[in-house]
Amino acid sequence: MWVTLYLVLLVGISEGRERLDPLVQTNQGLIRGQRGEDGDYYMFLGIPYGQVDENNPFGVSIPHAQFDDIYEANDDSAICPQVQDFTNDVIGTLDCLRLNIYVPANASSRNRLAVLVYIHGGAFNTGYTSRTHYGPKHLVKHDVVVVQLNYRLGPYGFLCLGTEEVPGNQGIKDQLLALRWIKDNIASFGGDGNKITIMGESAGAASVELHLISKREKLYNKAILQSGTMLKPNGIHDVDVTPALQIADKLGFTTDDVTEALNFIKQADPKLLIGAYSELSLNLRACVEKQIENTESIITKHPVNLDIPKIRGMPILVGYNNREALLQDSNKPNDYFKDSNYFKDTIAQTFNIDEDLEEDIEIVRNFYIGDEELTEDVRSDIIDFESDFYYNYPIQGSIGKYLENRAGNIYQYLFSYEGGRNYIKNKLNISLEGVAHGDELGYLFDMSEGQGTPSDEDQLMIDRITTLWTNFVKYGDPTPETTELLQQRWLPVTNTTVNYLSIDSELVMKKRPFKDRLAFWKLFFKTHRGKLRGLNEN
């Protein structure tokens, strides 16, 4: 059947029937998977691609050791240490560097399939890849191999001390280690190592962008970025030893010496450490690393200063949802935006504020809310402001950089469909109009616990968006031909025309999403470019 794939006949004693399970020879050893339960595919769950150093869990991981025996890939429960979304429980262990591979049954050495590697979001602090969270059935039915991976989060993944021991961006380097594993081994599963697309949402999209701009080797051929960019306000930090000192202090060890603090927190129980990290309201993420001899770095300059030669000729699919900030608005206190310094404090995340800029911040306020007071009456306008500032304009900025660096065709979308599978709105019971950050995931993945059978309209959206995405994975073009399902040809962005596909109950090509609002921000950024944080730094 597949190259190095054998079907092992096992007797299902309790059920009194035979079952065929796949056994794959990889560079790491033999791996046994199992049949998918909801489609014609095989699944290999929880394959360990890396190991965390027990003596330094904040350092760079190493490749996992060879398997002495057959590895039974049947458990996708591994979760990296984190505070769980929606419950606030501390969960996970450091034995979490695992990946899941889902392979259509028709993959073979003669029929190698394109590969889609998904990097989950979660603000670099939460998230994991399990079938209950990111069920693959909607994607694998389109004959692509789907790979999902875990990576370290929070302090274990993003403590950035600028030292050889803890250089920073360990979570991104976990992803890099996984991508290397996939490149070296995916042919054994019937995947085409020359047709690999990396895809991410939110922090996962920012991760994809980091891989695009890093100087590390190119392990993929196409990229999909959903609702995320490194140009987002506060999207990247500098080297900072303070969080290590704060965590040590919270756990009962007070010191001004970062080496002493690190040696203390290395020994801490991960769940206690994550609890302390959460109570301190720390929010670590990717950082601009220092140049350290004999240490691989991801980036050593601020993304705003970097060219992206790696993407020359590379097809890219990128976009966002029509009211991204509905998510962050729902997680904030009801009066969070009513502070008199709200606009100033928000814009200060991206700009160094001076007297001239402070005057123009009043123009921003007037543009979105006029002369109104900051009350509940303007909440909808505030959501528009936050959507533009945190997502829409930064992502348009990234698209501009892709064009400057001569990427291949760039396919932009705006997702506006409100249905029964809008993941975040349903999870958080958001009643306001619009599509929140993360809502589109419910149509790409099976995240439908307790929701029953999709409506006809939702099933149509599932079919459309998964066909568009997997067409891109296979062909570098989401609409290589028009069909009854996809009657609209998706036109790429050009240097003169910002085409985008409006993904709603109908698929419609349009030009320049939110053109008035984003033209305002283009002028604002052009006027105050010299005050951008990170510009001409590092």
C-alpha cells in the first residue's frame, strides 16, 4: 500500500472481529496508528518529536530518542503546561512535544499527498491539538495529510533571558524541531515532502510568520495565516529577565540575581509555576533574541525592520474575520474602555507617545466615537477600533510586506459568516453582531461537541472553506477551477488592487476591506512612522 506502511492484522477479542492497523517505518523507528473513527483515514496520535531537558525545562528542546520497540500512536492527550481556557484550571506536563498525523487511506508511495501542518493559537499561552479540539475529518476527506503539533507555552516556551541557557523563543524552536521531523518523515506516511503548507490561526499565524522571516531553513512551500501577524501591537517582546525574578518571588524565593532565580524555578512543579505565572498576569510571547554564538535564533531584529526573502514566489493565503475584537471585548471588564486614557494607552502599545502624537490620538477618538462619552453606547464602535488596531491594519501591513518581498500569489479573505459553528461566539455566548476572532475554526475543524448535526447552511460553509483551503494546499490556488460549490474565482492581491474574497453565505470578490477605516490608519501610520516601537531598534 504505502511505502514502508504495513497493515498489521490484529484480533479484536472483545468485539470478536478483525481490525487492520497501519505500521509505519520512520527514521525514528516503527510507529503504529489506527483507523479513523469518522472517515476513511488513518491517525497516528501523540508521536513524540522532541524532548524537554529535565534539568532546564526553559531551554531549547532536542530531537526525541529512537524508539526501541513499536511506538503505539494512539493517545493525543498530551498538553503542555497552561491555564486552560474557559475553566482556569492548571493542566499539562512537560512531556508534551507531540504531533498527530491524519492520513487519507488512499495515500501511497505512488500517490503522495500534499501536507497541511497546523499550528494552534492561544496567545502563546494556551492551546493543544487533540481530536476533540481540532478534529480533522473535514480536511482529510479532501485528500491531504493533516499534521498538528504541540509546542511549549507561557514561561516554558517564551521566557527570554538572552543567555545560551534560555535564549528565548523556545516554543517557536519546538515548532521548528517538529517541522524538521515532518520534512524528514512525512514520506513514510504517504505525504509529499515537497508540498508542505504551514498554517496557523492567531498566535499560530504569528508563529507561521516568524518561520517565514527567520533565517532558518525553508521546510515548507506555502503558508496560510488566519487572524494573526507579528506586526500586531505588543506582538513581540525584547529580552527581559524580570519575569524570571517575579515568578521566583511569587513561589517564595526572592532574589535580584537572574541565575539564582532560574536555578530555583527550574526545580519548581510545572503546575505551581504556571499558577504563579497566571496570578502575576504575565503574558510572555515571542521575543527579539540576542546574537549568541553556537545558538540557533529565530529573529534577532524587530519584524518591522526585516525583509522576507524566503517567501519569494511562495503562495500565501491570509485574512481575518469581520469583527475580530469581539473575543477580547468579551474577556474584559465591562468598563475597561471607559478610562480617560483608553485610546492613549492602547496606541502606546505600538507608538512612542510624544506631544504631536498625543494631539492626533484625539483624532483617532473622534474618528471612531465622535464627541460621545466612553459609555456602553459606544461599545460597538470600540470593537471596530480594536479590530482595526489589533488585527485588520497590522495584517494589511503584513500583506504589504509580502508584496514588497515578491511573494507568489497572495489570496486575501474576510470571513463574515454567522452560523451554528462560529466557535468563539458559541463558546462565550457572545450576542453582538459579527464574527469573532477564532470563529472560522468551527468550519475547518470538527469542534462540534454537543452541537449535533450541522445545518444545511453550515454544512455548505464547511464544504466551501475546506475545499478552498485544501485546494490551496494542493495547487497553490484555492480556485483552480470554478465549480457548482465554488462559483467565484478567487483573485489574488496585486500591487495596485487589494482583492479579497468575502466568505459569507455567498462567495463574492471585493476590493479593500474596511477601506475608509484602514485608509485612516494608513495615513496615521505614515504620519507617525518615526515613532513606531521597534523601528531602527535591534
